[in-house]
Amino acid sequence: MSAEHATGNCGAVDVIDFKGRYGLPVEDEPALVAMYEDVLGRFGDAILEDPHDLPAVAAVVAPHAARVSFDAPIAAPGDIATAAFGARTVNVKPSRIGSIETLLDVYAHCEQHGLTMYGGGMGEIAVARGQIELLAALFHPDAPNDVAPPGYNLPELAHGLPVSPLMPPRGVAGFRWE
């Protein structure tokens, strides 16, 4: 049994989102630190998204800095440049970033600095769903994107859904991928 199988990861988890940058209160810091230690020990290859900024957590995460990613505090290229642990991976969320100009600046910053990008997890309903799928296909198609077409997020999956990678539809007009 390999270490991956022994830990339960089996390479199936790409990103662990700690939601540590949302300003939520931490009621039991020792339990939080223990959870980080356990997760970091079990998921040795997963991207560690938005870890808490508490000193005790930062000390546990620091040896894994190369795997740290952010999205919650990222709204402009300057946020990436000043991110804790020296951001090497960014979850680009267009709806959080705002304007198209700033979004393209974020993409350009990541490209210029060799930063890995992925997307998803926000603003993925109606027209925004198609837009984020298109942006993911253009800017980070090989990343662990959380931007599956709507049919893949239903409690009961329909038969006949295409497997990855998805082929872009023909004849779509506008800024979206239907």
C-alpha cells in the first residue's frame, strides 16, 4: 500500500479550501491547529487554499508554502504580490475581482510571474456559469478547476453527461460557454 493509499488521498483531492480568510471566528485554536496538522499529513499533494492567518496555523503551514493558494483576499494583482507565503497558485474568481480590466491584469500578472491558476467556486449561476467556464478554458484549462457545467452539480447525475475534457459547443454567441 502506497503512502497515498495509506493516507486516504489516492490523488483524488486537488484543493482543500480552509476558508481561513473570511473573518470567521475561531473558537478552538488548538483544535484548528490539530485539524491542519491532520489534513497536511493526509493530503500531501493538495493545494492548500486560504489557510487561516493565525500564527500557530502559519507555523504549521509554512513548510508547505509552495502548495498555498489564495482567492478570498485576491481582487487585484497587488493582492497576489503581497499574499502570505509568497503566492505561487491563485484561485482566480472573476466575480470577486470585478472589472474585466482588473481580471485581465490578474491573468497577466500570474502569467508574467509563472503562477499557477485555477478557478471556480463563486458566481457560477446563469450567465456567469458560462463565462467562468470559458475563462477557465482560456486561461487555465489544465488546472483543477471547480467550474463543471451545471449538470454535474445536481444531486442526481443524468446519464450521458460527457466525460472530461469537454469539447466547446459550436455556434455559441457572446461571452459564455453553454
